[in-house]
Amino acid sequence: KSSRVVKVAVAQMTSSSDAEANYKVVESFCQECKSEGVQLLCLPECFAFMGIHFKESIAFSQKLDGPSMSRYCGLAKSYGLYISFGGFQEKASEDQ
């Protein structure tokens, strides 16, 4: 019987309404994970954006194949990680 060990990191962060600053924090987590041999990074809910009012979150929401999630998936590919995206403001359709 073979066993496989997977090194996991759980990240905590204080997300804000500055989506670019949040992205840079996640990228720094990815850099650290790569240097530590981590294979799975788990991010908290609202990792990409935390608005002050729910209307900001609605305005920020995007489809899962939109630019923000594509950018975060690019980090996973670049750093050779699996990333559990804890929560994301998903827009189900363009009408929402």
C-alpha cells in the first residue's frame, strides 16, 4: 500500500475593496507556498474583494470565466499549485 503526502497551506488575510492589493497578497502566498513545497493553498472567503456595502460586492461580481478568476487561475498554473478559492462574488449571468 502506497501513501501520498500532500502539503497544504491555509491562508488568512484581511481583504479590502482594493482588488489589486488583494491579488498581490494572494500572489505572495503562492510564492511562499512554492518555496515551502506546498501543493494545495486554501484561501478564505472573499479573498478577492471585500466591499463595505453589499452593492460593491454585486458591482464587483464576475462570471467564473471572467478576468479576475482567470487571473487567479493563472497564479495556480504559474506556481504549480492547486488553489481552493474560498469564496468569490460570482455573477451567474450578465443580467445580474
